Amino acid sequence: MTQEVLYRKYRPQKFSEVVGQDHVIDVLQAALKNGGTAHAYLFAGSRGTGKTSVARIFAREIGTSQNDLYEIDAASNRGIDDIRAIREAVNAQPFESPYKVYIIDEVHMLTKEAFNALLKTLEEPPKHAIFILATTELDKLPETIISRCQVFTFKKPTQKILKDVVLKTAKAEGFILEPAAAELIALLGDGSFRDAMGTLQKVVGGLEGGKSGAGSVAGKKVSLEDVATITGSPRGAMVNDFVTALAKKDIGLGLRALQQAVEANVDMKVYITMVLERVRAVLLLRMAPNFVATLKGELSETDFVFAENLSKDATSSIAGATIVALLDAQQQMGYATIAQLPLELALIKLVGQNT
């Protein structure tokens, strides 16, 4: 199985199946009901939030068949000649539908000349043509393009939404995920349905390949340990010990936790993401008690209790500067020759042991 198999298999096929984007779906459905379809839409949001899926559903809802639906990847078709080809083709009548729909993905990748050519089409489109532009980087689009579109911003799904989708998909595939296992997959999804499904795909493939023990495969049950082993994620204790070290200014505890993660062949990028999640939770619980319900939905019960207890500890050294130092370390990991070095340096700095 390829990494995108589950994502494609369970891609929403109608508006009622789209989750986490009610603010977009409600407006689009109201427009369809009232006959207020626009000629140009702009879907903006981070990767894997459902922009292309919603565009396809919208095309079907207005009666566009597959023969009259055109999907263009602007990352590989970004020049003026590519847009000129669209301009020439757009005037032709649809084959069998009331509308021709053009979905241009990663539209921010177009060249300046291509944007200028596209602008002319958006200004005076044929009545039978509808454009749906999708982008992960709205700030890179010319204002002239944005102003001629109805703009919809897609939200990152919460960890709870991703967890529910992962649990539902796994069940449909015949696997039973422990809640903590689904929570870890959701965390690794990093606000992307596609990435969460990709991680689930990796876990399922690992189980079917016998990588995590015959018992797990035979019962089709997926434990937190299965997910951690297959994805190279750290055990919770390794993460919590490091956070405790930051709170207590215990450099020895922090270095031991890091060394355990290294010896377990943990991906340091995943490790620091989980550390950041815990530290963020501690700060929010301390400074914004109204976030309790939200954080309960994002963390496992054990991790929530850990963060809550640390947030009430008056001697804790965790503060905003902790987050800043960890974010700097996360950025430095991209080019560090020793993967754990940025975290070691952040630890030393934060506990006041730097010389």
C-alpha cells in the first residue's frame, strides 16, 4: 500500500462528510441553495485540510461531470504558456455539464507573468466557467487575484477531530486503536488530515508486516507502543522527564531523558514536537484556565494530569521563554549534524548552566 491510499480511500465525497470546516461548508451550501454561485473562489489553508476535496465536492454539487472538471497543479504548470492554454480552452462550451470547473492547486507557485494572464481571465470569465484556486501560502498571491475571488480560509483540524477521524478510519479497516494510540497518530498528523492518514497507513503497514509483534496483528489491536515503535516516537516518560527537567532546572534528568530517546532511535523532530505540546499545555493551564476543556481533548488522560500538576507547581521554571528557546531549537534541527544537539543547548540555556 502507498502512503496516500487511506487518505484517498476515505476522502469525503459529499459536504456532510467534511469535518472541521463547517464555516466553509455552510456558506457554500447556502450559496448553492440561493443560486449565488460565484465565478472564482480561493481556498486558503495549510496542507491536508481538505481544500481540494471540498473543491471537487462543490464541482459535483453544481452538476459538473468528470469530463468538465480540470485540475491543474501550479507547482509543475506555473508558466504563462500554461495559463494561456487555460485561457484558450475556457471559452469552449462544457461537454455535458452546465459549468466547466478549473481547480488550480498550489496557485501561489505561478509566475508573475502567469498571474497577470490569469487575472485577465478572472476579470471577464465566460458564464460557464468557475475557477477554484487553492493555496497553502495566501500571502504570496497578488492582491489583484485575491480581490476577484471569494476567499475561504480552511482551519487546521484540532487534535480531537484528527483523533476521531483516525479511530473511525482504523475501525473501517478492521483495526481497533487504543485511545492513546489514536492521540499519538493525531499529534503526528500536525493539523493535517492527509498526514494523519499517512501515519495511520504506516502503522497499519507495519502491523501487517509483523513489525510490532504477532499478538497485535492477530487481534488487529493497535496499542500506543505499536504506534511509538513503528513511527519512531518517544515514550511518554521520555518527554515528561525532559519537561520536568525544564521545570525543576534539573540538567541531569533532562540529559538522561534525551539520551534514552537517542538510544531508542527516536526521531528528534517528533520528540521536540511532543515536548512543545506538553510545555504549551502547562502554560495554558496556568495562564488561561478556560482552555481546560480544549486541552483535555488534545491530550491523553495521563499527559493532561501531568501538565495540570506541573501548571500548579509554584516552583516551576516553565515560562514563555521556554517556548521561545524550544522553537529556536526546533528550527535549528533542520541543519544540525547531531540531531539532539539543539535540544541539549536549549536545556543548558534554560536551566542556567550555560557558561
